[in-house]
Amino acid sequence: MGSKKNTASKNRGGNTTKNIKKAPPVEKNIETAEKQNLLEMIVTNTICILLFVAFGFVAITGFFSSAVIDPNQYINEVIIFQVDNIVLNLFFTVLFALFVFKMKKHYDFFARVNMRVMEVVLTAFTAVLGFIWIFSVTSIPAADSYNLYETASLASKGIYTPFINGSQFYNSAYYNGYSYFNFYPFQLGYVFLSELVYRVFGSTTAIPMQVINVICVSLAYLGIAKITKLLFMRKSVEFISIIMLACCVQPILFCTFTYGNIIGMCCAIWASFFLIRYFKTEEYINLLPCGVLLVVSAVAKYNNLIYLIAFVILLIVHTVKRKKWQSIAFALALCLAVVGSGKLIIMSYESRANVKLDQGISQTLYLDMGINDSYMAPGWYNAIPVNLYKSNNFNMDAANAQASADIKARLGYFAKNPGKAAEFFGGKIISQWNETTFESIWVSKVKGHYEEINGIGKAVYEGSLGQFIELYCGFYMQIMYILFVIGIILLLRRKSIAIEFTVLLLAILGGFGYHTLFEGKSQYILTYVILLIPYCAYALNSITDMKFEKIRKIIGNLKSIPNNHKAKRKT
């Protein structure tokens, strides 16, 4: 009676089973991804093939030429193309390859590194660099970013004059006295986020939003490191990813730009993290932060609807593959939440300012701009959308009709002149992806400053440090593009590619396609650059893992040739 016995639980059939803890599900990595269905195979392979073609072009052209901001027309953002020193590019590429293979001897070091410590160090490192930079140059917003700063600053004090036609606001003459938000109502998402910050921290300067940018860049880098770990589940790949992130300086320098790019990038990356985790674990709890973060991302930067489209496509694929109807329900809810939140913010400001805003410039007008020339570079900003909208008295139907006719005529010209089409779109792609600073220095250098620029700022703007950064960015992106293409090839060599591996890839492809057709600028490309890093890290790790038996055999045969000649002479 007093002795303790193991008890057993009975099932309905009368059998007894011991209480055994259920083993946790094994997460899939790149080697253990399960067999695909037909739709998943078509989608994932199509994404990879298109990216291989696109970035193969970028990598090859970037090896021979580059795009830079014309120093003689620097303030006007004019892009010129220059031929690179191929010998120098080859030298640095070979030097990098030798460094990688030298480090291969110390490869076991990766297994002993504490990745959590590395992640904390990465986050702190990027934050420190970012704070040093923004307080070194104390950049004042200009152009569109000043319109948004002025509106958010005044709204935080209950003043809504920038919404009223005929009132005085920044650059009102350019818009014929009409409110800036009659042209760009979607910008009110970033205004709303800025207003919240200015209500808490004050609005005498735009520095609070620059501080938010620095925090967001640090968190975005951490998010990429976490995604790398989640996808490839190898310490060595995450280690390489963290090193590559720490070496990526352009987003850090871009923190001076008070616009929605950085906040939107950060939230989109973390939304991608939770979607990837949902695909891997099928735990629905991940969908809630995914949805919230994607809403904030699209509110901050309207172009991040690219992520929404990517997520919806992959959720549909997941629904077909797993018969998880909750995935398609989430996709519909995501569309309603993302689109609806933007409209609610616009309605809120209309109510507070007691105005009715026009629907704004449409994507048809942006397409008209994107396939036409600009004084900056092919398909970069020109006045076509604003002029069409104003000349048609803010009648969007009439403006769209005129833009559609222009687009039809322009595409007809390209069809008759394929050489001109290749020259235009090739130049547009190079001007964006191979301008490797991505205007991260330009966005603050051409503007005013709240305080006198200190030594670091002067060294970047006028000294040798700035020249070094430009050269460094060119080499860094050259290596990145090559590694990314290799990473895509390695994915295509796999028998199956699970959809979670293409979440970031589809966003990259969407950004590439959108900015090839619609308005282009190298600064728009910046937010997609760090999305390449997990696949670059995977490629670099795979290269160092390779045995290169055939190459060693060839080298061994070449080394034996002199010995064979000596042996023949002796005989």
C-alpha cells in the first residue's frame, strides 16, 4: 500500500500506454526540405530563375561599369555611367577569394561562437555607428521629407494648415497652392507615425525620427540574422550573415533621411520573419505579429505593398499545398488590414483638418514616368505625374486616360526600336542597382544642417573617408551580387525549394520589377539590399564547404608536368 507504482493511462480501446512526452517537430532546413507539390515547384523555381537572370545581369555589368552621382551636378541628383578598372576589380575579387580560403583553415571557430552574443554585438554596433553619424551631420529635411516633417510637426500641435489649399506650406508654389496631400495622400501614413513621435519627444527638429531610423536599422539587421538562422539552421551561415551585415554601411548612413524607407524596411523584415516561422512550424500565433508589422510597414512606406503581394502569393501556395484554409483567410485579412489602415489614416486627417483630399497620383501616372527619360537617369523622377494631374484639374480619370495613351505610344516606340528599349531599361537597372552608395551620403550632404558639421561629417562629405566609402561600397556590392547569384544557383540545384526560402526572394523580385517599370532611384533599392545577405552567406558557406576535388586534381596534374619533363630528359 505504501509503495509507489508507475501508473498507466488507458485509451478507449482498453490498451495501456505510458505517458511519453511528444517529441518536438523537427524544423526543416535547406537540406531537409520536404518534397514539393507542382504549384510550389513552379512558383519557387520561377522566382529563382528570374532572379538569376536579373542579378546575373547586375553582377556582370557591375564588374565592368558603375553608376555614380555626377560631381559637377551633384545637388541635382544626376547619374552618370563610368567604365570600371577591370584589372582592379579582378584583383580585389581574387584577394577576397584568397581571404575566404585562408579563413577556411579556421572554420571550426564558427562552431564555438555564441550566436546570441554575436546578435547583440551586431545590434549594438550598428546603433552606435548610426547615432555617431546622425549627430555628426544633424541633417535638416528637404523636398518631400520636409513636407512630411512640417505637417507632422504642426499636427502634433493641433495645426492643420498644410492640408488647406491656398495656405502657406513648404514648396507650395510648386503645387500651385494646392495641398501636397492632394497629390500624395498615401504619405499621410508616415506623417501619422512621425506625429506620434513628435508628440512624445518634441518637434523642434527632425532628429527624433532619425533616432527612430537608427533603432530600426539595428533591429532590421537583427531580423536578417534571425531569418538566416531560421532558414539555414547552421551557425556558420548565420555567422557569415552577421559579418556581412556589420560591413553593410549604406543603411546606417541613410538614417539621416526622415522618410518611411527605414521604418518600413524594418517592419517588413520582421513580418517576413514571422511568416517564414509560420511556414516552417505551422503555428498560427506567428500570423498575428506578421500582420501587425506588415500593416505598419505599408503605413510607413506605401511601396511596401510589394511585400503584401508577395505574402499573398506564397500564402495561396501554402493553402494549396497544405490544405490550410486558414492561410488564405489570413491573406484576405492582410489585404483588408493593410489597405484599410492607410485609408483610415487619410480619413482621420481629413476629419481633423475639415477638408476633403483628392485621391492623389495613380500608379498609371507613375508608370508613365518610369518608362520615360529624366534629366537624372532613365526612368528616374520627372514632372510627368504632377503635370498631368494639374493639367487635368485633378481629374484622375482624365489624367489616367492621357497617361495610358502616353504609355501605349512609348511601348510602341520600344517595340519598333528594341535596341533603344534595351538601352533604356539596361541603363535604368544599372543606374539603380550599380549606384552602390544608394544615395546614402547624398541624402544628407545636399541638405542643410542644424549644427556645424563635425570632423567625421567633413571627412565623409569632403575628405578621403568619403572617397574610401564610395570605393568600398562598390567592391562590397560587387561581391554581394556575385555571391547572391551563386546562392540562387545552389538553391536551383536542390531537388526542392520550400516556399519559406522564397519569402525574401519574392520581395526582392517584386522590388526589382517594380522599380524597373515605375519610378526609379537608387535610394529605393537600398531597402532590398540587405535582403540579399542570407543567400550570400549561404553561398559563401557552401563555397568554403566544398572539397574542390576536381580542381585539386587538375592542379596536381599541372604540378606534375615539370617533373615529367625532367624524367624524360634523364632517360
